[in-house]
Amino acid sequence: MPSSVPTITFIGGGPRSAGILERLTANKPGLFDGPLAIHIVEPHEPGSGRIWRYDQSPGLLLNSTAADVTMFTDGSVACDGPSVEGPGLAAWAAGVLDGSIRDVPPLEPHILEQLRTLTPASFPSRQLQSKYLEWFFRHAVAGLGPDAEVTVHRDTATAVEHSLLPDGGARYSVRLSSGTVLEADLVVYSLGHTDSQIEPESARLADFAARHGGFYAAPSYTADVDYSAIAPGQDVLVSGMGLAFVDLLVLLFEGRGGRFEDRPDGGLDYVPSGAEPRLWAGSRRGVPYHSKISSTLRGEPVGALRYFTAAAVESLLEAHEELDFRAQLWPLIAKDAGYAYYRELFTGYPERGRGGWDEFSARFDALDWYSREREDLVAAAIPDPALRLDLEALDQPFSGCAFADHAAVQRSVVSYIERDLNLRTSPDHSETLALFSALLRVYMELGRLVPQERLNSRSQQAVHGWWHGFFSFVDSGPPPHRLHEILALHRAGLLQFLGPGMWVRPDEASGRFVAGSFQSPVVVDAPAYIEARLPSPSVARSANPALADLHDAGWGTEQLLLTSDGPHSTGKLLVSSSHEVLAPDGGRQVGLFAVGPWTSGWGAGAFARPGTNAAPFRENDALARRLLTELAAPHPRTGHPTSSHLLSL
């Protein structure tokens, strides 16, 4: 298409970009008429991108069931654009098999076998998910129609420049590593999880390992790390027991030829190959993420949120200039979680409570979450203390515990995992599913109900730090069989637990890493240390050349929060509520947009459960409509939109 055609360039072509493309398709008929050019810059396969690419271990799985994955903005999504029904992953897989889903290239035999055995309750492989995401991308592109031209560049964007045109307008130039330059009216940075340059402390640990012939892996996407230097039988310290830890176990055990066998009691045994290391794992909590839930609700259907509502938040916003998450929002969230939990307990298992749900809920309604009266009500109504919801204990299961020795740590962690599996996979504890559902609703609604700029700095830190971590710990854990695998590896003597409050330090005298727990007297040492987590976001130290250029050119800046200790950088790119990149002085960089977990936005994911009014779909729709409105504005399309903060280099 000629250069005068309105043009959008996406830096990044993973699932988030694909979702925005689908929203461009849905909204274009009502907002934009005429030709449109779109460039997608993505070194990996568009649709799946780096994180969800096919080229990774076939043993790595989603932590969501096939029924819980969709890319379509269905009728539940509260957005201005039209909803579009479409197949989620489970329905797509069935459609591929029966031929109703087309435009799917020939699939590898093991992927076809996965399709044949997939059920809505299955946890699909990431390789299978990559095929769904790539199909969705092609589907979205096809829907744009013949007057839209989408060009994919299997390349890396290195810089974005701003050029003035003779007629007084302006355009962006996106430079690629191949030397190609793309002209664009609007640029969207949509890069998903990105790496950062190594932090000073990580650099120090890497240098220590290199000098002493050891091994160190800094925080990174687990599938991208080369673990071949770890020898069979070698002791390895691992900090972090979340999803990256689960992936690490897959790569170091099954990935090295070991296998799991079923036990008569429903558990697993591990049969080693002899190529495995021995891991010593710990974390802040000292336990893995909670298992995903396989039970179904027995009681009354889960309804809308009752306390953390638009009306309640609006009332707080009218009364306060800034909101405090812990003091004002969390009590409402906690009360909604408790209401859902106890409703399922009373209506699904009436024999476990005293009195009826109507009586309990009427009294519960009138009490604050942090009140002695609420605690007394629960104590009187729920005879078994183990069934009473304690959110603080849920968040910190070993708070206040002091372990006498290594064996005590092992017994406690094993008991914790076994109890978690019982609560989350037994058909007799569906109250955990009600709690899960309530927290998920809050997570999806928080960004819609609470303007981020109306939170005080401490609360913004709490939302992006503690709240996100708590939600992930409770709701975003691995499939249940992964916890059975952890127990099997422990029984095989290949995985030992260090406990909560883990610490690690390099010891120059021995040339080894030393680790322990602040709640246990046990200290161990090993030549290898792995930090099993994603790197913290840092636009200033981004390993992505386009983001680094954005920061170094002074066009974008990291989000700063004012704390009692002075300004604190979150490391995330500062963006407006409409995802415009903001300059260091707060001015809007009109025509530059950014979305993803490394931005100061709410950080919603790329895909979600169907029927949940999913936050990423709402954001995608709003951003797509904004892009189309910008292109349709009456300023010259050969130039850049009139800017409130004109850029210059």
C-alpha cells in the first residue's frame, strides 16, 4: 500500500497483539472506513510469540485447563466494541479434528495425538497452545478484510524515530535489525514478558560461579536457560517455588529421561534415569503454589461480587482523594472472598455449619471483615476450625513457625502439600473453588473499578506486589499432578525442602553457594544455584532493544512511586490509563502506545477464561478503538496526529 495509507506498527506479535488485532477487526466497520496498513514485528511465530512458541519442551504445560482458555471477546466482556463468539482452546481442538476449523497447517503426530485425547479438563501442552494462538492470529488478520494489509516481519525492532514531514505533519520510523525501516502513524509496543540486563547482585553471583567452576542461573524464562552444565547427582540450590520452579522440575527430571509411575494410593513414584541432579528448594513462603482445583460447586451458584462493587468503590473515591488498598479496598475484597467461601460451605455442606445460610449471611453482611464480631460469628457457626477461612494463614502458611531440624521442615512441607491436594482435588471441598472464583472476579475487576492514579504510592506497590503475588499463589498454581510429582521427587530423595524465609549467599572460602531458612537451623551448600523466577521488569535495563531505545531516547520513563523512603522505581514503563507512553515530564507521547506486564498498567494477561468479563479483553477493545479513532481523526494521515507533547530527537 502507498505510504499515505494510515499505518499501525506493532512491536511484538504474540497473543496480546493478536487480541488487539481481533478487536481492530471487530471495531473497524463502525470506526474506520478505508484502507489500513498494519505491520507486525515479531522474530518468532506471530500469534504465539516467544513465551508460547512451539519450539520448547513438549513436557511444559499450561496451568489452565483447555476449558479455561479463550482468545475471544465474548458477550460477558463489558466493552464498547461488539462481542465476538469464537472457540476457546477445547472447542478449537474438537473443531480441528472434525474439520470445522480450517486454516490449520499440517500438525505434528504428537500434537494430533494430544488433540485426540484432550478434554475440557485437560491441561494442554504449551506446544498445543501455540497452535491455537497462531490460528487465532490468522483468523484475526483474515477478518480485517481486503482493504487492510497486514505484513509480518520476522525481525526485531531496534529503535523508533520521529520525523517531521514537509507538510507539517510527522510520522514514526521503526528500525529493524535487518536494516528495514517501517513508516507508521501509530506504534504499539506489545512485547509480553521481556528480559532485563542482569542486575548487579546477579552479576556478582554469576562472577562467583564462573571463578569457582560452579553454575548460576539468574531470573529468566525457564525454557530459555541452558541447564546442560548441571551434572548428574549434583546438588543444586533453587530459590522460588512458583510456576518457574515447576517448569524447572520438568526440564531437569522428565526432561533428562526420568518418568513417573502411578501408585495404588493415587500418588506417583519417580523412576530416575540417573542423569538428574538433587535439588534443595525454598522460597519466601517455603511451599509451592496452590494446586489448581478439580472439584465442582455443590451449593448455590457463585454470584456477582457483593462488597467490592462499583458503587462501593465510587463511594470511597468521592470521600477520599487517594485510596489505601490495605485499609479501604482489601477489607471489601476479603469480605467477598469470605462470603463466597462460606456460602458454598453452608449451601453445599449444611452438616458442616450450625444454623442456616440465610441467618449467617444476614449477620455476616452487617460486620466488618476485621472485626471481633465477625470472628465470633464464624467460630460459632463453623465448629471445625480447619474449615474456617483464614486469609492471613493462607498467604503465609508457616508464619511464626520455628523448625527444630531438617526432618521437621520436610514433614511440614509434605503435610502442607498433601493437605492442599486434598482440599483442592477432593469432591468434598468445593468451598476452595468458591474462594478461587471470588478472587478471580476481583482480579478481573480491580483495574476497571479503581483508577490506578487514585491509589496512594504505598497502595500501588501493594497492588502490583503483594496482591498480585497473593492472587497468583492461590489462584494461578500448577495442575494437581505437578504437586504429586513434587512429592514423588521428594520421596525419591531428589528434592529436599529448605523451608520459608530462604536465604542464599556465596562463600569465597569454599567456593560454593550456601543456603538456609530464617525459620530453620539447617544450612546446606552446593556448587550450583538457580533463581527460579522471571526477572523483575526494568525498562531502563531492558534487554529488548526497542524498549531500551525508548528509555534511552527520553521518550519513555520508568514509573516512580513516592514512598516514605523517597521516590521508588517500579521498573515498569509509565503509561496513561489509555496506554499512551508518557514522557519523563508526564506529557503524552501521542501516537506511541504500550501494553503488557512491563508497563504501569494493571498487567492483565493475554488470554483468559471464557465468560469472565476478562480484563485483557476489555483493555484490548479500548486500545483498538483508540487506535482506530486516532487514524480516523481529521488531521492529515500523511502526518502525525496533533500532539500535546511534540517529540523531537
